Amino acid sequence: MALSVHHIAEKVGCSFRGDGETLISGIAPLETAQAKHISFLANPKYARLLDQSAAGCIIISENLTAIKPGTYLLARNPYYIFALVSQLFYQPVSTPDGISPDAVLEEEVQIGNDCSISPFVYLARGARIGDRVTVYPHVYIGQNSIVGDGTLIYPNVTIRENVTIGKRVIIHSSTVIGSDGYGFAQEGERHYKIPQTGEVIIEDDVELGAGVTIDRGTLGPTRIGRGTKCDNQVHIAHNVTVGDNSLLIAQVGISGSSKIGKSVTIAGQSGLVGHITIGDRTIIAAASSVTKSFPAGSMISGLIPARDHKKAKRTIASLFRLPNLINRVNSLEKILKDKGLMNSGPTKTHED
């Protein structure tokens, strides 16, 4: 399939500069693109690559002026336009239509129109599947769980009982939704399991990466807000609420009953304790250990505990100055001792 630059610009809603009749048949990085490819430049620090690229068309910022002659799509947000252009050339993997005879359907299962239910899918009693849902092999959907229209579920996903999945959700392989929350009551030396009788609600347009685990609530629901995207190996504990359009990057862990606001970004390997609230539009830097609540618009970083990013930077900068400071103190002590103004003897340190 080949599309003209003029046609692509119309489809994605932006203007172009150069030869609108240039035909594009694919997408490639700036470094390897050829005349048949479209590429993009989202970060200005890589602008030097424009001169080296052989791409037939390049998506650039409309504010970028110092460029060589060529054909360009001009965008306010180049990365967003790249996403739209990618969809024009994306060819999804074909799946069998209808319900495979090798799928298992218990009683009272409901399946909507134009669905693809692959071999070895197991739909438990009372499960309800909306229209245009694609379910790949070896997926389990538990009793009374609901899957909304247009949702895509990749192989080996487990969706336990009483889980509600919204519309246009994408769930990648090996994700588990509705596993028991980590709830135990201690009596003496033993730990007694608390039955986890709540549910999980995944709202519309959520994407869950591979190996994500989302626990059901102990009593009420665990809820993932509309448009939120979870990277691989994220863990969300029982009764957590994640607001709309948030981003949870790889290996993030959120403990029980914490509330995450809207449009929050939590970078990789960050951990949050339970029963805290993170305000809207907060950014948590990678590998942060968050032990308390933060208001909307915060920037947080640091290990045990994480704190305001500016304070964390000052703390780290101070740590780097410690060796020089210790040397200065030792020199001053030596001067004082030499002048008889200080008793001799070993200097106490924190290690002592």
C-alpha cells in the first residue's frame, strides 16, 4: 500500500511542505529510512539527523525552520502525528472469525457480534463478551466477568470472576486481573487469609502491558481509570484507584488502598506504600520510594523516602560534597590540635 504525502496530511489533519505527490509505503527511523518511507523528529536535539536522512517525508515540528529542502509534514506535536500516521500503515495480525469449536463456553455465556474467540479460550458461567472483541488462545475469563466492545485480549491472559473490562481495552500476554489481594490477619505466629470478595473495574481505552497483575478489592473495587496505560510487570494491589489518563511504567508497584490521581506519571521501578493519595498531574521519577501523600502537580524523586524533587536534588548534591567537607574538617581539627586549642585523640565519625 502506498499513500501520497498529500493524502496522509489530509488523513492526520496537518499541513505539508514539499512534494505532496511523493508516495509513501512504510515507516522507518531517520537513520535507515529510504525514499519510500516516512519518518519523524520529535526531539530537537536529534535535528542533525535530518540532513543525513534519505526519508521521502519527515514529520517535524511546525516551529522548526532550519531544515534542508525536502518534503515534510508540519505538526504541533510530531509524536502524536507519527502515532496517527503509523495507524494508516499498521496491518493487524489476522485472527479467525467467529467462535472456535475448541473454545469452552459454560452456561449463560453471552457473546456479541463480530467476535473472534480462538481455540482453547475458556469462558466461565455468566461471562459476557461485547461486540468486536478478539480473544487469543489460552485466555480464561471468569464467572460473571464483562468484556466491553472492541477489546483485544492476547494469549495467556487470566481474567478472574466479577471483573469488568471497558471498551477498546488492550490486554497483553500473561496479565492477571482479579487475583486475590494480599490480605492476611495475624494471630500469634500465624497469618489467616482474608477472603477477597471485591471486584476489579477497568475503564474504557486502558492498555495493560505483559505480566501486569491487578488484585481484586478486599471488599470494594480496584479501579483503573479511563485511558490509563500500564507498562509491563506493573503490580496494582487491592482497592487501589488509578485516575484517568495516568502512565505507570515498568515494574511499578502500588500498595493497597492508595489513590492515584488523573494524568499521573509513575516512572519505572517506583514503589508506593498503601493508603496514600497522589494528586493529579504528579510526576514520580524512576526508582522512587513514595511513603506519604503528595498534592496535585508535585514532582517527586528519591530513595527511601522520596520527596519533592528539588529537595531530593539538594540532598544528593550535599552527599557528593561530603568527602570534601570531611577533609576540610580534618584539616581544621589538625590546625586546632597543633595550636593546642583542641584535645588530641581520635575524631568521632558516624561510623564510630
